[in-house]
Amino acid sequence: MSPARNIDAFYKPTQDGKGWIRSWLFTLDHKRIGVLYLYTIMAFFLVGITLGGLMRFELIRPGMDLMDAQTYNVLFTLHGVIMVFFVVIPSVPATFGNIFLPIQLGADDVAFPRINLLSWWMYIFGAILIVCSLFTGGGPPDTGWTFYVPFSEVTSTNVSLAVFAVFILGFSSIFIGLNFVTTIHRLRCEGMTWTRLSLFTWSLYATGWIQILATPILAITVLLVMVERFVGVGMFDPSKGGDPLLYQHLFWIYSHPAVYIMILPAMGIISDIIPVFARKNIFGYKMMAFSSLMIAFAGSLVWAHHMFTSGMSDFAVLVFSFFKLCCRHSFSN
Ligand SMILES: [Cu+2]
């Protein structure tokens, strides 16, 4: 029995049910942390689709119906931030990944149960910060979820707190990736060789590397926006000698691979479920596993397709068009 399990037993509720909430909030059990994530993510999903619904209602006919332009921009931003950072990025890895990865590996738990719990608490902390940003400073942010400069530096709304929340959420995501990669390397049970891993595990492995390598870039970039708002150092704001294209590059170096954080584990689930119900072995297991890794790798080379009309050099447009073309044809995404 691992030390983590002993501590978890310490937090078991007593027979009269006392300590039940504490047993959940401080659990080190990967399945329970997965369930915690599941319910909090679903709660945010409801908030996100409500905001999205309000936006659609506003657009149902021309002119202003439900809200003014500023409120619309705020809903647009919150909807984006919630759906991207609070829902789709943690969605599959934090819930199904946490619940099934150790089971599929034959491991007791993930490699770092305490960091796993910390990851969920960072997520909650980030959520609290986002809520605080609505009521403090210049009010809720109105920049869109991409926080594009120079607008995010000149707007009087509370962008600083919102980007700090994204910074904190970044850590939540990095911790999950770190845990999964370490678990897959170190805690596979006897006989669980690399070519026997389930394809869901392979997809989480590829996702984990993206989370570890790409998320810090976003975290530092948005932190620089905050620093620039406070100190005015001139990293991204052209009026201070900064480069807005630099911001876009750094932002998309993370935010394009983030697409694969969302889709790879979902494809892994499908690759596991269909063969079971079709009662056949999956075709090309090794190539499927390899292509999960290659998607993670190639997905890290194509970020500037989000910037084709941004004023980047024609040569850069050519190179990134070529990379994107290669990606489309080899991995169909
Ligand atoms: Cu992209």
C-alpha cells in the first residue's frame, strides 16, 4: 500500500457521515479527483453555454435587443475563457484520464497524488480569480479569450486579473500532464510494455507532453501582458516599442497545440471503444500510437495559420501554409 493510500484512509468519513465533504475536497484518490473535476467542469459548461445562448439571442435580429455592445463583448470574452480554459482543455484528461489511466496501466494511483489534488485546487483558485475579475478593477474583461494586444493593454477593464487566472489554470493543466507522463513511464505494472498500452493511454501520453511543453509558453505570455499593464515595459504594445505580432506568435504556439489537448484523448477513447464493440482488434495499433505522438509533434509546428492576415511576412505565410498542408494530408486534421 502506497503512502498516498494511507493518507487517503485518514480522510475517510466516519460512520455517522462526518467529514464527508473533507474526504472529497482533500482526497488523494485519482478516481475521486476525476469525479471532482467532472462535476466542476460540468458546472462551468452550463455557465459557458448559458453565456453563449445569451449571445445567440442578442444576434437573433439586427440592432440591440438584450444588451449593449460592451456587455456583449464581456459575454463573448467570458464565454471564450470558460469554454476553452475551464471546459475543453481539462475535459477528457482531468476526468476520464484521471479515472482510467492508472487502472489501464495497472498502477495504484498516478505518480504524484498530492500534485493531482493541487491541480484541482489550482483550477478552483483560477475560477475564483475569474469571478473576482468581474467585480474588481475596471470590471469584467472585454478582450475576447485571446487577450490580443495592444487592446488588452489599453482597455480599462480588469484584464490583469483575468490573465492571472489563466496563468493559474495553466499550472493546473501542467500538473495533470506531468502526472500522466511520469505515471506512464514509471508505474506500469509487470508486463505492461509500451506496445500493450491502450490507445487511450497513448493519447494521454501525447497530450501530457503538449501540456508540459506548450502550456508554460502561454502562462509566461499572459503574465507578461499583466506585467506590461502594471509596469509598462514595452514587450507587446507598439506604442511602447513592443511587438504585437510577437504576442500572437507566443499565444498560438500554445493555443494551436491546445486543440490537440482537447481532441487527442477523445480520439483515444474512440480508438478503444470501437474495437471492443466491433469485436475486432484495432487495425494498425502501432501506427495509431505513433501517429498520436506525431500529431503532438506536428501540431507544434503550425501555429501561425492563426496569423495569415496579421501582417506577418509573406515568406512566413508560405512556410506555415506548407506545414499546415503537410499536417492535413498526413494526419487528417
Ligand atoms: Cu490552429
